Amino acid sequence: MGYSAKTDAAFEMLHRDILNGSHAPGQPLRIAALSGLYGVSATPLREALSRLEEKQLVVGSANRGWRVAPVSLPELEDLEIARLTVETSLLEDAIAHGDLDWESGIVAAHHRMTQVAPPAGNVDVAARQLWDETHDAFHIALHAAGRSSWLKRFFVRTAEQLRLHHQALLFHPRAINPNGPEKHTPETEALLSRAHSVTAHTELMQVVLDRDAVVAREKLRLHVEITLEVFRSIAGASMKEKKAKREEQVT
């Protein structure tokens, strides 16, 4: 395998494992450990990490080396604004111009998603990666008839950054709240269940197929806001846990 091919392979493996949550946000990415994990030498790994830094999935510094990009509520809020701006515009255009093939594509993408187990509580990396792919494919199918190729590219880039945050919400709550519990609270679990609900996605599909752009826009907004609720729930979990312990001591 040539040098360029090794760099490409290292990039693909790291890119995959950052987006499927195998490497947690903020986690150090040490060359020696990565070399042993992926069977790739140091030079291609450094090139791959530099490319991932350009995609803002990795951050590097002279003193600390590389680490997975961290997550934060302000960053997630910014990403969700960007996502809504792009996806709403594409969705409204798709509703106005979509044909029967577009409708069939939505139904097929929705059916595939219903056949995949939601990732909450799922520690199998391949299974949760499959959910991410089928979920993103469903949203792409919703606005596939939108005519702007630039907006579609922006959506893919935004969705990639959002997946980093989603994996933190699901599997790395300590990356969000270092002082919080290792496991999700019942409140967070309920919010995650709502976020992954097939019913919610089915309702969104139906209003899109009904060509109701106004209701579709509102349902998409509500769908996006659940993610922010999950983040806030995890971020405040340590305070709630301390309060509950104090109340137990009083009683």
C-alpha cells in the first residue's frame, strides 16, 4: 500500500471511529496508541489527523498533541441553528417540487429506519453506526427533491458535526458533564426515547408527503429541539443528583 493510500486508510478509520463514538469528545489521540490500534505508522496517522483537524473533528496543539474535538452547548445550539436553516430551506423546496420518485424514496428510507434498533443503550458499535446512517439517510430523503446542491453539501457537513455531539449525548455524558453520573438519569432516558421515536419520524414523513410545508417546518423544529433538551438534561444532572441526595438526608 502506497503512502497516499495509507493516509487515506488512516483517515477513514479515524473518521469512522470518531463519528461512531469509539473515540469520545475531548479524548487524546496519541500516535503510538493509534498506530497499535489501526496498524498504521506514525506519518500517515499525522497526515490523517491534520485532515480531520481541517474538518473540525480533531483539535491539535503544539504541547498537547491531538484530541477529539470537544462538545459544548453553545456549539450544539449554533449547529442546530445552521441545520434548521439549511434543512428547512431544502425541505420547503422539496415539498414544492418533489415528484412520485421523491415520495417513494422517503417511504423506503423510513421503512429502513424502522428496521434498525435505536442506539440508546446499545453498546454495539456497528449497530449504532447503522442507526446513524439510516437516520441521516431518512432526513436526506426528505429533502432530496430540493434543488440546491450547495445547501445539500452544507447539510452533510453540519450532520457530520452533529453526529459528534449525538454520540456524546448517547454514550459519553462525562464529555458533557465531567461531574455528572456515568449513567443517564430517567429524565435524560425519556428525552432520548423521544428523540429516537419512530412515531415522531413517521409524523414528520406524513406531513411532508401531505405537502404541508408549514407543519413540516414546525415538526422539524421540535425534532431538533429535543437534542438541545437532552444536552441540558445531562449538563444539569450533577446538580439534580446532589439535590436529591440532600433531600434524602433531610428525610
